[in-house]
Amino acid sequence: MPFGTAIFTDTSIEVARLLREPEMKKAIEQRLASYDITVSSPVVIQEFKRRVITEAIYLINLLNAKGSYERVKRHVTNVLPAQWNRKRQICLGMLDEIFENKGDLELTERAKRYLRTLIKFGVSVLKKKVGHIVSGTGCYLSNYPVKEIKPYKRYDLAKKKCSEVYSLCPVADFLKEKFELCKQLLKSLSNLSNKTKELENTCAFLQELIANPDIVHQKDPCLSVGDLLIALESHSIPDFYTMNYKESKVFCDILGQNLIIRPNNPDSPETIYSKNSKPLNP
């Protein structure tokens, strides 16, 4: 990696850089501009594809079915169930990127063009914005190209589970290389009280990994413990930047990283935690 100050951006930051309001994008870019190097990882790319590109395909299919931008936006706002709030927010972010005071027919066609461009080139835009991708897990699904089978209608993102492509993916080898670090994480997490559900799942995964590393692919790690994999991929980067701090704060404490939390309100100041968990002034 090139020499210089470095910051690691997780999936929440990369999604916000693309889909949030201008004020949020500006706040994020101001933070990143203070570093020489912006770094991300294969699992972040995989999650970006799963959260953003997959939803872009969902929206373009919905536009084809309903034939109306306004009807699609009402569907996303009013029909998607409460437990799909992340899906709703990502979809609305994409739809808001398109919106101007135009007629519904023009908005519908504009939406289709925007979404097709996002599906085809979104990952390339992410990589260009980041600048440096650590080798990390080498996640096969992150490297699989988005293929347009039929314009505006059919796209191929490869399989969605590690267990379906494990013979092509080096994630298990990566975890074996990080075996001692994984044992350290398990010991620290096991002693932690009031763990979130995600951290409980991480503990269970690490226990199974340490007991039998050869079956790790069966647990679909990129889907089930993405935060753990991203933490391991970012281990050598001193500063970690996120909007989802609950799990990241724990991992950063254990791994000795500074944590920078971008609030959901773009007008709110960021919180910076030093390596020993003491909050610092931004």
C-alpha cells in the first residue's frame, strides 16, 4: 500500500457517498479529503453489490411492471414492510437521485436510464472513489462482474452465497491466515456483556471456525458475519469510518483502530474515538 495517512470506509459510508443528499456527500468528502489514502475492501464491494445493485435491479423491474416512476415511488414508500426499512431507504435514495420537477413519463424513462447505468457501472464508480482496495478476503462475489443479459430487464450478479461458490472463493483461506487474530477476537468478544445480536452471531461463527476451519464456507461468512470480515480486512488501517457504529466500535477497540462515526444528520458533527475508546474532538 502507498505511504501516507489512511482511512478505511465501510459499506455504510460508500452507500451514503452515492445515494445520500448533497449535504451528507459533502460532509463525507470533507472528512476523506483530510487523508492521503482512502481504502476499502472486497467484502465492502460485495455488500455494495448486494445492497445497492440488487435493489437497482429490483427497481428497474418494478418500473417495467408498473410503467410509472410515481407509482414505483409510492410502492416503495407505502407497500414495502417495516422490516425492509434498509431496502426502502436505499431504493428511495436511488429514486431521489433522479427526481426533478418533470412529468411522470419523463421521470420513468430517466429512472430506467439512471438505474441501468448504476447497475452496469456502480461498482466501477465505487472503486474509483475509494482509490485503493485491500486484497483482503479476495471475495469471489465482489469480483464477479455485473452482466447485462437483456438491457433494462435481466442482469446476472452471480450466486449470492459463499457456500454456492466456495471452490472459487479464497475467504476460507483468508480466515485461516487470520486464525490467531480470530482467536483474539473471540476471547475479547466472549468477555463482553450485552452483546448485540450481530456480535452474538460473530461469537458463534468464530467458535465454529476455530473448532473446524475447513467447514467455514458452509456458514456463508460474507452474508452472516460481514462486519467481522470487514474488521479483519481493515485491520492494518489506523482509522475506520462508518455510519453503523455498534459493532464497529467493538471491533475497533479490540483491533486498536480509531473509529470515526458519521451521524445520520449531515449537520451533526462526527464523533471520533481513539484507540482506547476515549472520545476526541472532531
